[in-house]
Amino acid sequence: MEPVIDHIQVTVRDIRAAEAFYDQVMPLLGFVPMRKGKATIAAHDFEVVEYQHPRLAFAITSPRAAFASEPVHRRRPGALHHLAFKAGSRAEVDALYVELQRIGATIVAAPREYPEYIPPGYYAVFFKDPDGLKYEVVHAPAPAPAPAP
């Protein structure tokens, strides 16, 4: 099996507020706005907004009513620490940073190289959504091929 992710769903506190934010962010990450879908499953107290790309679906979902007021914290067991999207170049990371600022995203760290990360040349920007969910856009050189046996 090849380790390819089919879809990701993250739970947000306010689906309407989050949708307004993600409607601006997802096209910056390569998702086509016309490939967005919504569904409500009342029996499960569940709403979902899904952004489609040929290689990945990304969705935001509503919380159960009982959990709607709980704070988000990425260091809780079971929580998403952060999600990283791959950029094709440092210029793409820099351009995305400008757009994230334009739409009012919370910037955690402006684009820079992270010599402490693997591989050498790791270059990234970090930002958060309105609930504090952390995202990264990274460009890193391809790792060197493994030596022949």
C-alpha cells in the first residue's frame, strides 16, 4: 500500500464562520471553489463542508452540540497538532503568505528556513484558522535517494 491520504475532516466550533475563512484559504491551496459540497446528517448532529481536489478532499465539520463550547487545543490527546500542505517552491510559500495576510489569517510564523527540521532547506509559513487550528505550507527539497545496497 502507498501512504496516500484520501480525505481529511477537521471539526470547527462554528461551521458558518469557518466556512467563510476556508472559502478564502482553500483556493490558495489548489482547491477549486466550484468543487465544494455540503451535507447535513441531522441524525448524527453533523454538518460538513467539503472542498474537493483530484488528490485530496478536505472537510470542515460541525461539533456535536455538547462539545460546541469546548476550546480547541492541538496538544490534547486525539487532537490534530497541525496539517502541512506542500508547496512547489519557496516563491509559492512567499506568495501564499501575502494572501494569508490579505484575508486576515492569523500568522504564527512568517516564511523562513527551519534548519532544525529535516531535510535541509525546509522553508515554511505557519498560520491558524479562526478556531486556532494550525496549518503549515512548506517547501522542502526532495530527500537524497537511499544508497544502493
